[in-house]
Amino acid sequence: MATEQDNLLKKVIAHAKEYGFIFPSSEIYDGLSAVYDYGQNGVELKNNIKEYWWKFMTQLHDNIVGIDAAIFMHPTIWKASGHVDAFNDPMIDNKDSKKRYRADVLVEDAIAKTEEKIDKEVEKAAKRFGESFDRAMFLKTNVRVLEYQKKMDEANDRLKNAMTNNDMAALKQLIIDLEINDPVSGTKNWTEVRQFNLMFSTEMGSIADDANKIYLRPETAQGIFVNFLNVQKTGRMKIPFGIAQIGKAFRNEIVARQFIFRMREFEQMEMQFFIKPGTEMEWYEHWKQARMNWHQALGLGYDNYRFHDHLNLAHYANAACDIQFRFPMGFKELEGIHSRTDFDLKSHEKYSGKKLQYFDSESNQSYVPFVVETSVGLDRMFLSILSNSYKEEKISTAAGEEGNERVVLSVPPALAPYKMAVLPLVKKDGLDEKAKSVLEQLKTKFRCYYEEKDTIGRRYRRMDAIGTPYCITIDHETFNDQSVTVRDRDTMKQERVLISELVEKYSHICSINGLLERASTNYWLSKK
């Protein structure tokens, strides 16, 4: 039975295709599994997200610079990074449905369901006790909650031990003990758990016999690490400093699902921050706060974000957490913040035979820096904004509006594909010529959409559906007072504004700079 969340995701997927945001890749050839193309509106939203991230990192921080490393890299890099030997997912098959799943994700989903039971107990108690309800005390004393928490803690400990020790038999036993059913067949008829390497390989060379096996990069971070000294020396960078990069990565996901949440070709926005050993925990906490501010500045809802500490640390990390977002399918990872220690640079020193050290003139010593990483999936950011912005609303018909319901994307104005739609009330009486004149004045400041066909109400609806914040309507009164009607997407309220004042009035709210101002403060985190 489809849940409300499942239905929301299906609606978002359908809306994304109908309005030019995302198309299935190679659709005329029946598509390619878990690969998608961004349409004319999608690419604009995606580019705006990238601009917001890039400017936050490189414009607001004078000690962070950017690079664009190649996708093809020397194959030994992936040996040094551990990807050749350890970049695996534990997979399990259900013999009845013939479906394949990540075994650790099945366990994590089961633990999450237990956590949801705790949340429901808390909600019921809060309604029962009203203002006198003490959440912290309830969590510590309620018998049922304590049983659920004990079950979660035991499952987490067993999962951590199985993953740390690469014990696939223990992982399968945990699935059995938790009585996890296949979501499709409903049975518990599982195969053994096996490891699958996720890297795509190809060959480089003009003659097959001389070809070298290389890999499509599974992450963008290594391109930063191998360029550490190049950037540090040419940029005269002093520690602490960071290197940012936006780029494609490729993983042969066995279980690619949930639309663009998990794909085989995806884009990452990563920053590696190089620091003095011993200061990593201070900077780890700093970047947790800074990155949460960046997300909260979008105004998608304070309670739609949370931190989730990693129970199973990667081999290179001494601390790690996710910023999770409330997607239609529940809280899932949106961004990772990791304290990577000095693992990467030391490993590349070992495999390359080259020193990758920083000379600290203040202490007169050389050392291999530690690294704190922030890594956010661009496609997941896109999905978080699209799914959160999608709304179906019942409305009372107002002047110029069409029907009594609408679908609207309340995308943050600074990220919207179009900031303004310029619409002549009718295509006659010189209104279309006047509208085109207004368009010429606005399009060097805002990305504008022009449309003159159909009723004004239907045009409003189309602009709602693609998330355009403001509709500028040119009517007969415009000739008399040089003003236009500006309709707000979210409130549907209309006001008269002088053409000469449009740029000044709407520039800030439609600008990335406005987001940057909010992201550079603690305002959003202090709202709670």
C-alpha cells in the first residue's frame, strides 16, 4: 500500500518531467537505469545551487580556493585511497523477488522504523500531558521507549562490529534476527551477503594490448589531495586553508533508487580543509555549524534538518556525521562532514614516493596536514529543494487567478530558474510591445520569462508550476502611470510597482548575495 510519502515522491517525479526539470536519460531508447538528464528548468536550478555553494566557499572565505580536476586519474591513486581494495557495498538478494539490496541499508532502515516508534510514543505523550510534558524525562523513564532504545542500540552495535570486521555472516544474522522482510515479496528468503566493488573501469590507450586499466572517479576528493602542493605553492596558501571543487563522480550502484537520490552518475560539491594536526576537532565542529547555516539560509524549515553521527567510521576518519534532510522517503543523508586525519596525504606520499608536507614558518617544522571534509551531493540538494517546494493548494479564486486549486513550487527566489515572468495582459493595444520593452530593461538583471499566449490566469499557473517568484503584468494602466502589477508567487497578492523601481525592489531577494548574507551568520540556527 502506497504511503503519503511514496505518493509525494511520485508526484515530484511526474512534475519534474512535465515542467522540464528532469528527464529519464535516453528515454526514446527506453531509458538507462538510474541515469537522468536535467531539462531546461532543471539545469537553471542546478546551476543556481552550484553558484550558491561556490560563492559561499570561495567568496566568503579568503582562505579557500577552487580547482577543477580531471575525471580520469592515474590508477594508482585509487589504490592509495583504498578504493581498489575497500570501496565495496555489502549486497544481499531476496530469492523470491529477485531484488538486490544493500545489507547495511536494510538494517539501518529497520533501526529507523524503531526510531519512528519512539517518536510516535513521544507525540502521544505530548498530546496527553500538554504543556507539562517533559520530553527528556519521558525518554529516560518510559518502559516502552527504553525497550525500543535498547533494541536500537544493540542493532547499531552489531552493525558496527560486522562492518568494521568485514563479517558478512554476522551482517546476515543481524538481518535474520531483526526479522527484516523483503519490501517487494514480503519474505525473509535471503541469500548470503557479498561484497561488490562500486568503481567503473575502462581502458586508456590507442592500442588495446597497450591499454591501461583506469577508473571513472568514484569521488572528487582525490583530485584535490593530489593537487594539494600545486595549490598551496602557487597560491601561497597558509594553513588553515581549503580547496573546493564541483564535479562529476561515478559509482556502479547495484541498488540505485529513489529518483535522483542515488544514481550511477552524479555531481558532488566538496571542500577539503587542510589544518594543523591536533586542531581537527575544533575545525570539525566549525564546519558542522557553517554548513548547517548554509542549508538553513534557504528557509526550507528548521526541523527538516538534523545531524546524524556515524556509528561506523570509514577507515580514514576519526569523526564523521551527516546533515540529514527530511526527504519524501524520510530523513536521509544530504551532506557529510568528515575529519579525515592525515590518511589521504600520507597514503599518496607512500604510493607516489613524493613528499606532501607543509612547512610551517611559525613553528619552523614540516608536517603532513590533517583534513576536514565537507561533501554535499548536488543532485540530492536539488531533490531536497524540489520535494520541499512542491505544494498542492486549495485557493479561493482571486482577480486574474484560474480555478480553485494550484500546484506551486515555492523554490527560494534566488535559486528559481526564472526570477520574473513578463506578461502582457492581452496581445493587442500595444501591450505586447510595452511588455517587450519592460523585458529589455529587466533581463540584464534577472532571468525573465516572456509569454503572451493564453489567459493571464493560466499563465500564472504555469509560472507557479516552475517556481517563478514574480509575475509582472503589463496592462492598459501601465501607459498612464508607468507602473505594472506584480504578483507574488507564494501569497498570490498583487501590488502596483513603478517600472523604474522593479530592479531595486526585487534585486536583493532574487540574488544569491541575499542567501550568502544569511548563510554567513548564525541567525537560522538561533531561531529555534
